[in-house]
Amino acid sequence: MTKAAIALDGSVVSEHFGKVREFLFLTFENGREISREVLPAPTADHAPGVFPNWVKSMGADMVMAGGMGVKAKQFFETLGVQVLTVPPMDVEEGVKALLLGTVRTVETDCGHGSDHDCGK
């Protein structure tokens, strides 16, 4: 069984992980959805490690977002959580890709503007 945390921005996968306000936790096995739950993020702060530790504490094996900074990726790797950075997509498109095992990832270290420091 796998549990994924999908960073939400309304009905799309959030392009900026550090500013996400809620997550869809999707539990699935063998291409079949078992459960889903939308939960608010633990804090509005963009503090290093807060979201990765919370996502891991919720039992997630992987996290999906459009853009994510280097530090967040490193936190997740240390915690054993697989990071999937994906192109812009609808949440249901992301769910379908997870269930089918066809998630297409893109290399991104942030993707939210030159006026922001992701700790690179």
C-alpha cells in the first residue's frame, strides 16, 4: 500500500510547495484507490522541515508538487519520502497518473520567481 501527499492549490497540483495550504492524502494499492483525505497544512510558515516532517508523520511514502526547493527535497530524501515534481496539472490528472504508475516528473528546484530564495 502507498500513501501520497499531493500539494493542492484549489483543483490543481500546487506549483509552489512551500506556500501550499492543504494536501490531498491518497492511499492506493495495485492501481486502486483505497482512500483520500484533504487536510490543511500544519502552518502558514515557510520554515525548513515543517512540511516534510508533517507529511512523513501522516504516513506518506511520496509527495507530489509542481515546484519544490532544494532544501525541502533534501528533507524528504532524509525522511525516505519520494519526491515527484510534476508539470502543471489538474489534481484528478495527478491522481490518475499515480494509480496508473504513469507520473511524468520534471526537474525543478523551485519555479516560483527570481525574487524568492529557496536556499540553493
